[in-house]
Amino acid sequence: MKVYKKIEVFGDSLLKGIQINPQNMRYHVDNNIDVSGIEETYSLSIKNFSKFGCTITRGFGLIDKHLKSDETFCDAIVMDYGGNDCDFNWKEVAERPDDEHLPNTPLDVFIETYHKIIKSLKEKGIRPILTTSMKCQ
């Protein structure tokens, strides 16, 4: 089994550790995952490139640009997209509730874009690791 030592993370605000403060209802970074502890315990290097509000299409642009730079020397890339992609423009929905409304990223575009990212990573010898943090009720 191959050991992955250098890991990069791309995704939305959840992987960045952005949460809503319940006292003032404002966003703040509260990443209690303890990345430095994980790095030390497992002898890893983890770099987080996640962005607030990121969708799969924006993520593809960020990853593609990153792969073309000289900065990418990782074994694996962890990705978590979907939350912002399946969201709607709620202002438009409220203003015109009877109209048809599409999510930020249509499902076919989401799937196609993820496939492109995975292919790009594999071509570079980078292991794609896909996660999801979507909450099902």
C-alpha cells in the first residue's frame, strides 16, 4: 500500500474551517480539526487551499492553475465540493417563487467537472480523495 505524505486540500468553507458564530451570527474560522496534530502524529504535510463559497467549477480553475504552477509536489489531493453547488439563489427564488430555479451548478456540469479534475490529478500521479460534508436529513 502506498503511503501518502504530502496532502493538499481543496474545497469550500467547511474544509477551510469557516463556521457561523452563534453569538453574533458572523462567519469566523474555527478549525478544530487540529491539522498540526495530525501532521505530527502521522508525519504528514497538509496544505489547505479551500475557499469560502467555492463551487466545483471555481475549484477546477484553482486546481488547474495550481497543477500548472511549480508549487504542486503532493501525493494526494483531498476535495470536498457540492454544498455551494447545490445551493440556489434564494433572493431570486423569493422574488419569483413560481419560476424554475436551477442550483448554482447543474448536476451534469458538477459530474463532468469532477471527472475532469480526477483525470487531471491521475495524469499527474496525484491520488484524488473525494469527501462530502453534505448533511442528509
